[in-house]
Amino acid sequence: MTVSNQHRTKRRILIVDDVENNCLLIEDHLRSALKCEFRMASSGKEALKILKNWLPDCILMDIMMPEMDGIETTRHIKKIPECHDIPVLMVTAKQEMDSFEESFDAGAVDYIYKPIDRTTLVARTKSALRSKEDLDRIKELNKELFQKKEELSSFSHTVSHDLKAPVVGAASLFDLFLLRIKKEHPQIIGDESLKEILDRIPKALHKMLDFINTQLDYAEAGQVIGRLESISMNKLISAVIENFEYAEREGMVLFSELPEMPETKCDSIRMLKVWQNLIANSIKYRGDKNPVKIDFGGHENADSVKFWIRDDGPGIYPEHQHKVFETNARLNYDVDGYGFGLATVKKIIEAHGGKIWIDSEITDGACFVFELPQESVIN
């Protein structure tokens, strides 16, 4: 299918009826009220043939036709991706309820009775064309919005990547500068006031580098990079937990024993980032809880696979729960961070076709739940 409806000023109408006079009558009624391009088909098969090279904005379909009736023809039309949103109006002398139900089930949007009333025909056809125009406009706006989003993501990635190199360079130059100072001017290092300033410079550079890396993670999060592969979620979480050995050693966190969880098909690198950020979030916002206990879980449903992470920290107030996945969302400014961690998690999960939320029924702590579609799961 190569024909596009975009940027056409003249609307198109396809009339399908095995009686030529009926087609001519409908065209005559509409032509006097609408500036449209018309085509006619004498059968369902001919209509499907026309649709291979010519996409209308509205189809007027007779129900009673030999070989393939209008309802069956409509079912075939709605299976064609390019024709899925084309409104189909049934034109029939039949008024049985089963015809109504079958027609709407097949994808029709309205009915016109025979003998045809011109006013009704024009009004309902205009309504169908307006609906199609509105839908086309919405699709076009969504496409433009998606393109802008992709451009913004690409811009953010480029800027962050370009900023990273000079910051790393500046940190390296400062290390070299400090080495020279220690060798050639040790008295400066001995000056406590100057030493404090010199100590703050690398901390500021490392904080800036950390922020840039966070921005890069967020910019790349919406793209599932690399090959999707079947992974053991138990092994992946275990690998992430090893990164928090220092937090366990210092009594900040206590991980519960991992239960058996479904094997999942995903981008393992991105999914590792999901668990990394979720665990870090529980530890960072543990409040006075030392250690904060973290539990994990997961199970497989008929059409999805679900995982969760729960802690016994102070939790998140219900009125704040909808904000935590937003960029720059920081509910506690006493804790270091940039507000991109959970926003990055959300983008990664959505890139896999899934969704994430906070279990509002859990009040003693916080429980993050995410769900992936079953087609991403290897049985």
C-alpha cells in the first residue's frame, strides 16, 4: 500500500454497491453538497482491489451484495493497517438488530437506510469526514510530537556527551596541577585554608561529571539498546546487589533472600540500570532506618510478567506518588541527587512496552511495581 492521505485537500469517498443506480444516486446527492473525489465498486472484491492503490476518507457500504456482503467486506477492510481508521457507513434496507450488531462488530461507524434521504446521507457523511479529518490531525500531531521528543533526546545526549570530555579533561589537569604543587610548592598544601579550596575543586568536578552521566542515562533510557535476550532476573538482581556491598557493610541496607522469579526477555544492560536505580532510591531515602530492609518479588501472569521491590523505609505520601517518576522530581532536598533516577527507570520500562507504578496499598514503606508484556517473556 503506497498511497498516503497526508496533505490532500480534496477528500475521497468510495461507494460500494452491486446496483450501479444506487451508486450514482449516492454520488449525485453528495456531489451537490461536498467537494470530493468519488469512486465506485460493484462488489466487495472490487472494493478491496481499489483500496490497494487508492485510500478514501469515507466508505459507503451496501450490506446486501452477492459473494461477499458488506459486513464481510468491512471485516477485510479493517484488517488492512492503512484502512483501519477509515469510517465505514452501512447503506441498507434491512433493519434487523442482528445486522446492526454484526456491522458495528465488523468496524462500521454508522447506518443509512434505504430509500436514501438526501439530508441524512449528507449530514452523516459530513460527520464521518470530520471525524476522519480530526483523527488524521491527531495522528499528525502525535508524529510531530514524537519527532520533537526524539530531537530533544538526541540533543540532550549530544550536549551531555560533549560536556563530559572537557570535564574529564579538567579533572585530569587538576590532578596534574595538584601533583606539581605538592612537589614544587608543598607550603601551599600545608596552608589549611588553601587546602580546603583545593579539596573542593575535584569534588565539584566529580559532582558535575556525575550529573552529566545521569543526564546521559536519562537521554538513552528510552531506547532499548542492543539485542533483547532471555535473562535470569535472579542473577541480574544478585549482580546489582553486589554493587551495594559497601552499603550492607556500613549497616545502611539489609537485602532479603531472593525468591524464584520468571526468566525475562529484555535488554539486560538497561534492566540492570532499573534495579540499580530502584535499590539506590530505597537506600537514599531510608530516613532514620538503619538498615532499611529490601524485599524483591515477581510472578508471571497470562499476558504479562510482574516484578516488585519493597522497602520498610518511611514510604512516600499518596499525594506525592504521582510525582516521583517526573524528571527533576525531588521530594527530599536534604538528600543528594538530581531527580532523574526514577524518571530513567520509567523510560526504560516503557521502552520495553511495560509500565511502572507505586503500590498505594503498601503504607509501611514503599513498593515499586513494574510489569512487562508477556511477549517479552521466554516461557
